[in-house]
Amino acid sequence: MRLTAVIAQFSSQGLADLGEPELTAWVERGWIRPDQSGEDPVFHDIDIARIRLIHDLRTLMQIEDETIPLVLSLLDQVYDLRAGLRAVLRAVEAQPEPVRQAIMAAID
């Protein structure tokens, strides 16, 4: 999705306060990382979700711009941790039953 389409989507959802200059600033600050391999940035679903998150952090939660990078970094760490735990869970589930039981006993 191109920048103008993103702005139009948010505007149609009642978030008209999100304009092109603001979204461009977020990209320049590194808060959002669209695909920039072509002339215009291309925003994927994950970028749209992050835009919505940043908008909510700033408007609903009234988090100041100076704090946004910290919040985003912490959230990214949580998401990475969750992905790592899912990988561990898949690895444990692939083990024979006695190994799974031994792991569960060691956790308790």
C-alpha cells in the first residue's frame, strides 16, 4: 500500500488527524519501516498495524514523542520473546513423550 492509500485508509476510519507529513516523519524517525526498495515506500499489513499502534499511543494514551521509541523498543522485545517461546514450544512438542515429561518436570 502506498503512502496516499495509507492516509486515505486512516482518514476513512475516522483518523483524519494522521496526515502525510506526520506519517513521513514517523518513517524518517524509524518508528515505521516500510519497504523502500522502489521510488515510493510500500506499507505492508505489519506497518499499518504499527501506524495504528503509534497513533493510539500518541492520541489515546498521550505518550510523548520522546517516549515513543522506548515504548516501541520494549514492545518489539516482547514480540521477539513471544516468537522465541513459540519456537521452543514447537521444539518441545516435537520430542518424544518421555523427553516432554522430563522438560515439564524440570520447569515445575
